Amino acid sequence: MRLRALALAAVPAAFLGVMASAPTASAWSSGNCPVGSFCVWPEYWYGDTDMTPSLTTETEWTGSAPGHIFYNNTSRDVTMTYVVQGDAQGTERTTCVNGVSGSYFTMPMYVTDLKWREDDGTPCY
């Protein structure tokens, strides 16, 4: 009976040891976006990439860059304006992108404007 209890206790301990040594995965990686830049990539990818971004900027920016993934590799929050590719009406949408974070669009977009966000005390999600 003692041997069985020891064996059962060893299973969770072994599992925790494997979990502690496993590398952590990050859904949003800076890829090849230099520190201090905001980057947009024209296609989906996961993890580090050598794909050339459609946009890399260290300043506020206006234009049109195709995008599926974006990463804010700065310490400042950014207000990003974008439109859905193929939207005949060109309805603009905006979102706040935290510093040192990123995400993806669920459909192809054009990023059209980036502005540093003024800190008015409201959170940037």
C-alpha cells in the first residue's frame, strides 16, 4: 500500500517538473521589429519571423500598410486607425495598442494612422 501511495505522489511531482522546465510560448512576439518601433506585417505568422514588415516606424505615421499582425515594440501606448481591406465604404476603426504588446486582425486590414496616445488616466486595452 505504501508503494502505491509513493507512486501516486511521484506522478504529480514529475509532471510539475516537466511543466517547470518547458519553455513558455508567447502569442505575440516582436519578430524582426526593432526596439522602439511599431511594426505591421502583411501576413499571419506565429513566433519569431524574418518576414519583412509592411510598416516599421519610430514616429507617428499616416499612410496605408496592409496588415494581419501588429506589434508595438515601444514603451508608449499607440492609437492605431485601420480599415478592412475591400470595405467599399472605407469605415475607419481605432484601437489602443499597449507598449510592448501586439495582436492580430481576424481579417485583412490596412493600417492608416498611428499616433502616440495621450495618458489621460484611462486604460489602454
